[in-house]
Amino acid sequence: MKKILSIAAIAVLGIFGTQAQDGGFEKGDFYATGSVGFTTTSQGEASTDTYTFSPGAGYFISENIALEAQLTFGSATVEVGGNATDSSTAGGGLGAVYFFTPSNKFTFTTGLGLAYIRTSVGSGDNALDTNTFGVNLFPGVHYFVSDHVVLRASVAALAFQSTKMDVEGAVARNTFGFNLNLTDVNFGIVYKF
């Protein structure tokens, strides 16, 4: 699936690249961004469907640095042998992105972000809640396909996560990872106002 998305992104760049007008960011620019995701997994009698929606916004506080804020909403259904369990996710994040050549229509970036996600499995009094805090350092690229539309891609390179169930006596699970292969590529669209 990621190979198909990569090929689609390259095709879009090729189609619009020759028609692209001058683009670029500068201090004071405001933009909206976001992503939508769907994943389905099945193995034997078990299947999982996951949906995510993450709108965000950014503002250039200097020539090279933009501050970003993002909300995250999601839901998942896990079905095993005819029994289904639903979960929901809500959270947000704050971060900063450094643009190496922001006035060009193609630029490399690096970002640092903080995130909080609350996941609830089940419903009502029987719901089990989990809180996750994360810090991510991620390299990426931005490419203007017009004066206002930008394609973005990033790779989760360095990440720390702390996840803890919201029950008395729970112990946090801490995860640290470094990933520079292309197994965790994220694509998005930016609209510059």
C-alpha cells in the first residue's frame, strides 16, 4: 500500500511539476494542513478497521520556522469471531518545523513535535482509557504544486512515547525508536493562505 501511495505522489509531482508557479513560504504566512487515514487488517477470523482524521494549522514566526498545532480524531473496530470491540481516539499536538529553503517551491524540512492521545476502548463505565505522550523528530520535504497547494512528506525518524492505562497502579510503557527506512512515511497536503 505504501508503494502505491509513493508512486501516486511521484505521479502527482510529475503532472503538476511542469505547471507549478512560483511558490514558497515567508514570515507571517499561515497555512492549513491535515491528513485522513484508513487501515484494514485481517488474519483468520480477526479483522481491524481504523480511521483517522488530523486537521492542523501552521504559522511562520520567522523566515525559516513555522509553529504548528494539530488535532487528532480516530476510531477503530476490532472483530474476532463475530464479537466486535470499538475504540475511539482524541488528542492533539504542538510542534515547530524548520524549512531549509522556505522561499523555494521545493524545500527540505525537519520538525520537532509533542503529542498527547487519549484512547478509549469500549463504552460507558466499562471503558478502558489509555493516555499516550510522545515526542517526535522528523525530517521531510515540501513541494509547491501551485501558489497555494503544497504536498508534504515526512519520515518518523526519532521518537519517544510513554503510554499508561488510566487505572490505579498502572505502570507506563516507554518506547524509544530510531527509524530511517521508508516503513513510516507520512503524506499530507498543505494549503497556504
